[in-house]
Amino acid sequence: MDQIKIGKFIAEQRKKQALTQAQLAERLNITDRAVSKWETGRAMPDSSIMLLLCEELKITVNDLLHGEVIKMENYNKEMEKQLIEMIKEKEQKDKQLLTLEWVIGVLSVLILLIPIIIAAYLPIEQEWVRMVIVFSGFIPCFAGFFFALKIEQVAGYYKCKHCGHTHVPDFKTVSFSMHMGRTRYIKCPECGKKSWQKKVISKE
Ligand SMILES: [Zn+2]
């Protein structure tokens, strides 16, 4: 925040409203010294008085904080830019998540298979030791699958084949639906039809 610029802006807008420092101070129920301090950039208006000040000067708080009147068209452009940036960031993150899902999936399978292979080929005397080795991979494997499935639910969207609607289903729907890779047989919340829905990164 540029306090000097904001100060000059306050003075400018005050004069535009044909008010003296004393008149403005009176309307805000403060001393004219305080107004003078703002206008010379030595102090910022208190947040408690900002709304009232902006009302008197016929500006927005956003204008005040920028030290200039922000045009409506720029407002929209700025918001749009922000929005596009956010969408891009989400898409990037979702892509990374889906790669991570793949890695977790492979690791989960390995963690399940490796102990089974070891148990099959190692010359182990006691049968229970063999069983413990065989089952040792089950819990980490299920944990891995659970995380992978959670990622698959939240990253990106599923796209309905009938109406093109994109949506994020709940975890239960994702868990209990038939699937081939990431394509799942689920019901569309928009048109209500069931179809094989592909995973997409972009909403539209
Ligand atoms: Zn649909």
C-alpha cells in the first residue's frame, strides 16, 4: 500500500466533494488533524472508519486502498484473470495427483505380491510364518488402494457421455462402481442416465 498516494487520493476526492478537512472531520466525528495526517500520508484511516469515509468521498474501499478509482471494466478483467489462474492451478495439481495415484497403485500391488512370492519360494519350516509373510502385504496394500481411490474421486471430473455434464461423485459412488482403468460406470447427476464416464481434467 502506497500511503502517500492514498493520502493524495483522499485529498483529491475530498475536494471533489467540495469539503474542507474540517467539514469532512466533522462528518466522520473525528479531529481535522486526523484527516490532515491521512492526506499527507503519515497515517492510514482506521478500518472502523473506512466504510464511512468511502461513503462520504463516494468511492469504494478498493479504490481507497489502491489510491485511485478502479474502473468497472478493469474490475471484471482482474477477476477473470484471477479465476483463470486458479483453474489452471487446479488442473495442474489434479494432473500431478493422478500421476501420484498411478504410482501408489503400482506400489500397492507390489507390496501385496512381493511377500506372496517370497513366501512361495523361501524354504520355510513353519507354516504360520509363511502365512504371516503372505498376509503382511494386505494392510499396506489396502491403505494404498484407499488413497489411490480417494485421489481418483477428488482429482478432475467425470464426464457424462449423454449430456456432457462434468461432476465430482462422492467417495462411495467411486468405490462401488464398475471401472476400466479410470473410466467408471456411474449415474449422471444432471440427466440421471448411467454411462461409462471418462475422467477429464477440465470442467468444460
Ligand atoms: Zn448426463
